[in-house]
Amino acid sequence: MTQGELLAAVRMQTLPRHVALIMDGNGRWAQRRGLPRVEGHRQGIQAAERLIHFVAGERLVPCLSLFAFSTENWNRPQEEVDYLLDLLARFIRERGDEFVERGIRLRVLGAVEALPPSLQRAITDIEARSRRGDALDLAVGINFGGRWSIVEGARRAAALAREGKLDPGALDEASFARLLPTAGFADPDLIVRTGEEKRISNFYLWEAAYSELYFTSILWPDFDEDALLEAIRDYQGRRRRFGKVEA
Ligand code: IPE
Ligand code: IPE
Ligand code: MG
């Protein structure tokens, strides 16, 4: 199928409202070519940019999440960590204008206060400037962890309770979800992980309760528009029951 045919096919059925991507396999992509791991990250960010522009340009889905740097990724060699965070800062600074022009609203999820100050500044700036974007809601996880996110929600709940603004006994799933860093985003309908591994690696946990999971051996730098459309087609063949019985 050509890309046009694939696009037409996925548009015939219900599209996910939120697709989350675990971008894995950059290092292996590079190593297989005899290149340093960081070259995989450089290619990986280009693959991400292409996909973001495709999804926004086609108005394919209203919300996209990208997992860029986990709370565990600090445990990599310092050099690689520095390279990755610098790459992200440069990407946001250099590509920010284009995001704003294309109506992409970017929000970073994660413990940003632990990030290098230059990256923090780039994030604050792009979040403010892209605020009115209506082509795509883009969530990028940087120093994000699913467990961090839930603990963050618990901390906010505790703080509100201390101030007398929340009755702990009245806290329920819906009100707790509104305290999470992911509040405002629909739960992901589809989570895609590239790069062979079949795990969540501490990405969305709370939000993934009823997500459909899709794993592909394609390494992230090779994950292109057609691969995304294939994942969506696979998703459209799933029968989501949400614990009920089929009608
Ligand atoms: C994904 O690629 C990027 C990040 C996790 C930051 P990896 O760097 O994990 O690549 P592999 O899994 O080692 O191939
Ligand atoms: C998951 O990839 C995290 C991101 C894509 C940011 P990892 O490469 O860090 O995951 P593990 O170590 O294989 O579980
Ligand atoms: Mg990996």
C-alpha cells in the first residue's frame, strides 16, 4: 500500500485520540552501523521530528506523546546523558518556531527542575510560545517516570489536604487523575514501543490502564510515517472491552 492508501484506510475507522511512543533502539541502530550510540540519538530526534510534522500536518490524531528521557536514563554514562539532554535543548531551541507555526502545542512532562538550566529555559519558552497551537497536543517525557508521576500526584494531594483544600476521604480516581502531571491529556489509546523490547520501562502507568500495546522490532530511527500508520491499523483491529462483555 502506498502512504496515501494507508492514510485513507486508517481514516475509514475510529482513530486513537492519543498515541504514545516509546522511542527505543537508537543505540542499537548506531551500533549495527559501527557508529557511536550518540549518532543513533541524532538520527532518532530527526525521526521524531518527521513524525510530529506528519501527525500535525495530517491532523491524524489530536494528541501524541513521546518518551524521550526516563528517570532511569540518568544511570547511563555521563557523556551520553549530557549529549542527550543537550540534543533535546538544541532541538527545542532550533525547532521551536516551526512548532509554533505548525500549531503544535508542546508540553514537557517530567521533573524538569533536575534538568540543566539551559534545557529548562528552552522548555519554559516553547511551552509559553506554543500554548495556542491547535493542530496537535504534543507531550514529551523528559526526566519522566510513571512512578514519579503518581508520586507527584500524591504529593499534590497531600499538600492540598494540608491546606484544607481537599478532603482526603473524598479523593477518587477522577479527582486524583486531575492532580497528575498528565492531567488534561486523554489516556493513551495506543502505546507503541519500537526496538524489540516488550515492556513499559516506567512510562505511563496510571494512564496505561486500558491502553492497547503495540511492539515492533523496528529501531526508533527507522520508525517512519508508514510504520506509525501500520501500528494504528493494528490498533483498529483490536476489540477493546474495558472489562465489559461484548455487545
Ligand atoms: C532510546 O534508545 C533513547 C533513549 C532511551 C533515551 P536507546 O538509547 O535506549 O537505544 P538502545 O535501546 O540502547 O538500542
Ligand atoms: C525506555 O528506553 C525509555 C525511553 C525511550 C526514554 P530504555 O532503553 O531506557 O529502556 P530499557 O532500559 O530497555 O528498559
Ligand atoms: Mg533502550
